[in-house]
Amino acid sequence: MLVIYVISAVIVFIIYTGAKLKLEEWFEETKMSRLRLKRNDSTYERSQVKSLCPESPNNIEISSDESDIMPTNEIIESEKDSSNPSITDTSYDEETLSKFQKSTDSIKSDEDIKEVTYNTSLKSKTSMFNWNQQGPSPKKRNMHDHSDSNSSDDFNSKPSWFKKEQEKKKHKGSHIKQTKIKDEPNNKQKEETVAQVSIQHEQMISGIKVKLPVKPYSCQVAVMNQLIQGCIKQENCLLESPTGSGKTLALLCGVLAWHDHHVAEMQNQKLEKQFQEDISRDCKSTTSHENNGEDLPESSSTKCTDYCEDYDEEEDFEDSYEKSKKIKISKIFYGTRTHKQIEQVVRELRKTSYKHKKMTILSSREHTCIQETTKNKTELCNDLLDTQNHKGCPFYNESNKKTIATFRGVKSRGLDDIWDIEDLVAIGKNEGLCPYFAARSLAEHADIIFCPYNYIVDPDIRESMQLDVTGHVIILDEAHNIEDICREVASVSFREDHLTAVASECESLMKQRAADSEIYGTLQTYSLKLVDFLKITVVDKVGYNSDNLSSPYWTGAELLELFNMNGLNEAMYTMFLGACNAAIADSNRAKEERRTFQKVLQPVISPTTKKLIEQLMFTIRMITSSEYMNDFRACVTETTVKDFKYATENTWLSSKVCTQRARTLKLLCMNPGVTFAPLARQARSIILASGTLSPTASFQSELGTSFAHVLNTGHVIPKEQVYAICVPQGPNEVKLRANYQSVNSWAFQDELGAVLLDVCESVPHGILCFFSSYNVMHTQMQRWISNSIWTKITSVKQIFIEPRYGGDLKDIMYEYRQVIEQTSGKRRGKITGALFLAVFRGKVAEGIDFKDNEARCVITVGIPYAVRKDPVIDMKLSYNDTNVKKGLLKGSEWYSIQAFRALNQALGRCLRHINDWGAVLLVDERFLMHENKENLPKWVKTMWVNQNGYNLRENLKDFVSKQKAREEKQLGITNS
């Protein structure tokens, strides 16, 4: 017994001594870090933040860095050959730095440049709260090793002994998960993903460590630098980087690296504050004991600095840490134009090491609803969840709607850290649970939220999706059309049959809810008066060949005056607004009742009626606001509609539908700032990014928002792989000026046809040709058919034509790609590829990716100015001219910028990556003029080739032969 007693005492002593040593080590580190914070805090702010983020806008232009022009496969191979399996720690050499600095026009001090290229291999002790110092490069870790918490790096905010324990647990779990992946036969893609992120490059950019899966190009460094500065200083950015330059990867890695830093910084601030409060509280307690003359316990002390000796419980630290997680941490909203583009962004995210970030994807019901139906899924969902119908959805109720609404829930059901919407839908189908609402619930705790950017820009959608963007970072990728989208969001219309249906529904509610009859009676009266106004308004023909009718266009102030004259005066709309608020409150309350009691006590307005009266409320607020009333134009139109509704007792859902003439009140927004400026004021930072933002002059004035960081980068593709020229004339020396007068002449059409034939006979594979409109395109085609040029072209190229309606494009694109694939290896007879005739601003120009041989040449015909006689364009020009004093561009300047932005978007279709090549031909002599050339993207201007005379056929053949030889050489090197 004595021996056992002695052994037990020794074990207890060892455990106690080891724990005490660990605690003393942590407390000493904590005290030293706090001292360093006090000493370095002011220096850090001046040198790291202020110097890196100057108050004046940074207009940066980055040229492609020759030292970075290295095939991606060579970069990967070089990493594979590395004997060190740990995360690669890189910085630029002196020659590269010199080139990078020369190609950058930013305002930077020498200290800033050093910061951007900081060598992360320098060893220094990383303190708990000191962010000036960087620790040694972490050892290689499996991508599954990150925790699920909102913290970007839990280990940076916990003591060293706690880190070691957590690392053991995490490595153990990650080993199990990795083994499971390898054992599954259908997980090749997951194994590839592991391999992709096993080696990462680290780069210090704007004082923050950024990890990338490959060595970054200088233009990527520039994008990340500006983005991080914008996030740090809470400023907005305009970032233009050509397609194929790694823009998406740079955006993701840059913003997620900043977010890691931001999360740790916020947690450390919270912990430091909590720590100070605890010490202060103990000091007060100690002083109180002294004043009362009481003896302190032997373990206590009258000195506050000795407080740490009593703070020796792990639970105390855990409690403090859990409290810190409740602090307000900025999220990232990443918006793209389409759901398809979200898939591409998620693929890029899988390549990175930021798998510990919690993500979700907000998508439409059409993409996520698991109901088996041929109906419109959005309408079906609203019908099932309508409190009046008492139907409910079997996949979304109290018993199951939270099952996959948490990250723990979806992960336990096999969802990876980085997932696509199809993965969540598959789980929803297997479990019988709604993926649409699950994705929305995940957004509450997600670090990064992907969605189509109208979800962010449109305030109505934001409200319906319950998205709060206040204090968060917003990235809008492919944002070149953001001005048009913001104007469309703020524009509304009201059709007479829809207004009649609202009145009918409110009449029914008056009978069913006698106590609230005044509310619904007011809604009915206002709706019917608005219908009367539509019917008495005088309308005339819009054009000779159209049966559409329209009234004159009015300003918001003029529309308000017309309302006053027709019984819709201030007293009336004041009562209407009050009734709208009451009816909407009833609707919201009904949802809560149904959620709680599974029944609705009283009938309320339908979701469709709710949306319409909300739009009416918006209209009234705008035209009665002294700030916004003149930012709108209004008119009444009359057109033939195929879904005219005759309201019945149940109004919206069971109304009869037929083709009939209908009148509509349209309220058109002229100022996109009405939508965008409030969004920018709420967000921490907004980053607008695209391959084509040039010309950028209109963004700040049109959006009513300041952009402190503006970037225009060069292309990563070497100049010798691009042939960019202006074609001012054809082989017959006929001048080519594609304005309205010339394009309809036979001389222009014949000469353009001759140029197109020369290109088709000189360039193999795919050729894209863009026209300003469908009418211009079909006019050219008819002439070429009649003069045999069409026959000559079809002898070497199969011709495809972009359809007017996007639904028909999918099959055409499939066939086009089939032809390119079949003719890439060897000729199919005399056919060498395909010619795709398309229009600016269409899906081919802006929404389709053409890879490698699918587009070896892009031809643009003219400058795509919008139709000047279009009433909306005419009103916008007049609006800008009237508001120049408010900072808007002149109407003519705005008009020109919109045309060149559409042109520039089409030019980049044929260049997708560093090894790509292609010809860019601008057919119009106006591009010889300096002012027009200046509106082109920087990469086009830097690769511009000046020519004398017409020798297009010979030059193109020579260019193609050089590129083919280069490809064969690269292929030979790769095979060897």
C-alpha cells in the first residue's frame, strides 16, 4: 500500500508541475504579447494600413510580367519535383520585383513595396495578439484539417497547450476522413482535389499572408493588393483583369485571406477586452478587501499583474473564447451573373487552401426545389406555403426544416466542405428535405455566400431572402452591366388586369374581415382609381410598323401632378400607404401564426398582391421624394398580352387567361444610384470586378458611389500570341465605316464579305463575328447569299447563327463544339472549322466560354451604339445632360461608354489562358482615331499591330503558322 501511495503521489506531482509550467508559459506569452501590442499598435496602423491604403484613389495599371509568363503545367511540375512536401513559401526575385514596380502606376512608398513582397520564411515568434509579426510557415496539413467554427484560425487565439491538443484531435479526424475518401470507388474527383491543394504558395500582400495553389501572376498580385486594401480601409474597388488572367482565383484567395486576418483580429480584440475587464474586476475586488482590512488568501495578491496566476482553469478560457465568437464578423457575399458562373467560381475555390471557410449557395427554386412537377416551381412553392391555402410542403415543415439547415447537419450527411448546389439537392432528395430553405438557413452562419448578384442588388429580393449586407464585403463578378441592372431593379410596371385582380381580392377580404374592412377597402379603391387613370390616358402609335401605343413620357413630378388631377392626391395616397403597411403586417403575422399554431386565424392578402402593393408603395415614395422624383420617367403603354387575367372570386390563381390588349403604367429609373448607393452605404466594401470594365469613367457618377481603388491590368498572354489590328478597308480598297448609312450599302456589304472570306480561308478552327444588331447581321447575310460569298464561306466553314431567343442557343452551341472537335484533328473534307455569327450584348458575346480552338479569331463589325431613337435611350441622354452639375457624365459621353463596354466584352472571347492564342480584328476605320482606340481595353492597346495597306490574308497565315509551330514545340517538350 505504501508503494502504491508513493507512486500515486509522484504521478499527481508530475501532472501538477507539467500543467503549471504550460500555464505559466501561456500567461508569460500573453503578457508579453500585450506589451508588444501597446508598443507596436500606433506604428502598425501608420506603416501597415495608412501607407498601404492612401486616401486618394489608386489608379493602377499592371502589365503582364515576363517573369510570370510560364505555362501552368510547368509551374505544377516544378512544384511536384520539390523535395520539400511542406507548403511552399515564395516571394518574387529582384528582377521580377523591378518589372512589377515599373509596370505599376500606383502611389506606393518603398516601405509599401517591401510589405507586398515580404518573405514569409523569416522566423519570428508569433504572439497571441501581435499581428505585426508572422510565425514560421506551417507544416503541410490535409485540407480537411480545418475546424468548422467561424474562426479562420482557432489556433491563433488559444494558448499553445490548447493548440497541441486540438491539433492532435484534428489530425486524427482528418486521417480518418482522408482514408474514407480513398476507399470510396466514386471519389476520384475528391482525391484530385486533395492533390490540388497539397502545395500552396504563400505571398505577403498588403500585410496579409495569402495562399494560392499556383505562383501568382503580377496582375493577380495587383488584384489582391487592391482588394485587401479596400477591405481593410472599408473602401470600394473597381478591378478590371482580362479573362484568362486568373481574376476569380485572385478574388477568392485575396478576400478569404483578408477574412482570416479579420476574424482573428476581431477575436483577439474581444479576448483582450475580456481579459482586461477580468483583471480590472479582480483589482477592484482586491482593493475592496484591503480597504476592509480583511486578510487575503495566501494564493491571492494585492498586485493586478499577478492575476494570471489564478486564471488557471481551461473552462475559464473556453468560456471567454466562446463569448468571443459572438462578435460581429464581416461575411463575404460573392455575386455572379448566372448560376452557371457560380459553378465555375466554386471549382476555383476547390483549388485553394481555404476549405475551412463555411460556404453556402443561394439559388432559385427552379434549381433547388425537389418537387416533381411541370409547374413553375416558384409559383408552386408560394402556393404551398401560402397561409390562406393551408396546404404546406411535405419537404419543409417544423419537423424537418432544420435537419439540414446547419453545417453540422449537412456535413453528417456527406456534404463536403466545398460543395455545389447539385450536391445539396442530392442530399435533399435522399432525406426528403428542402434544399432551397436549407441553403438560406446556412447563410446565417456562413463565411462566404455565393449567389446571382441580383439577389444582392435588388432590395426586394434581399428582403425576401432575409439578407442583411450591413458591414459585410460584397464582390460582384462580371459586373460590367451593373449600371443597367440597377436601373432595371428600380423600374416597375403595373398592368391593368393585375390591378383589377388586387381590387377583387381586397373586396373579398372586406367581406371576410369586417373589422378591417376600411384597410382593404382603401386598397381596393386606390387600385381601381389607378385602373381608371390608365384607361383615360391618351396613347399614340410608337412606330409605323408596330401596333404598340404609348403616352408621352413624364418626369416623376409630372406623374405626381397627373395623379393629383385624377383623384390620386396626397390624402388618397397617404391613406393607401397606411393601408398597405397594415395589410403587409397582417400577412407577416399570419406566417407566424401558421408556424406556431399550424393554422391561420384570419385570411390575408396573397404573396402576389403583397408584391404588387409593395411596388406601388415604392412608386409613391419615389415620385413624392424631392431627392428622387426627377430620377424617374413614366408613361402608359398599350400592347397585346397573351396572359391577360380576368379576375374571378379566387383572383390570382384561378383567373381565366387569354390574349387581349392591356394597358400598363411604367415607371423607368434613369439613375442606377437609386439602387446602388444605399447598398454601398450599408456594405463594408463593394468590389466590382470584370474582364471588361473599361471605360470606367461612368461607374462612379452613375452609381453615386466613390471607388477609391481602380485597377486596369494587362494580359498574362505574351504579345506574340495575339494579333490585334484595325481593318479600315478590304481587298478592293473600299473604306469600311460601319455606321448606319454605310452598313446598308452594297459596297460595304460586298467588301465586308470579302474580308470575312479571307479570314475564314486563313484561320483554322472557330471564328466569331459580332454585329451591332440582328437586323444588321441578317442584312449582310442576305447580300452574301445573293453574291455567292456565302457559298464560298460555307465551302471552308460551317456557319452558325445566334438565335434571337436564348432558349434555342444550347443545341446550337452543342453542334458548334462538335464541328470544332471533329475538325481540330484533321479536316472534314475541305471544312476547317466553323463560323459563328452573333450580336453584341447577346449570350454569345457575354455569357459563353469559348476554349482554345473554339475561338481562334474574333471579328467585330463597327461600334455597337444603342438605337438613338429608342425612347428610353433618348430619355437617358436628356437626363444626363440635365444633371451634369450633379456629377453625371454628359449624355453623349455616357452613350459612347456603353457602346465601347459592349464591344470590349466581345473582344476577349478568344483568349482564356496563358497558352492561348488568337486574332482580334476590329473592322471599322474609326479605330484609327486616337479617341476611339483609347476606349479599348489595356491589353488590346498594348498588343496593337499597326499595318499599312491590306495584306490580311498573308499576315493571318503567317501568324497561325507561328502559333502552330509554338504549340508543337510545347507538346514535344511536355511529352519528353
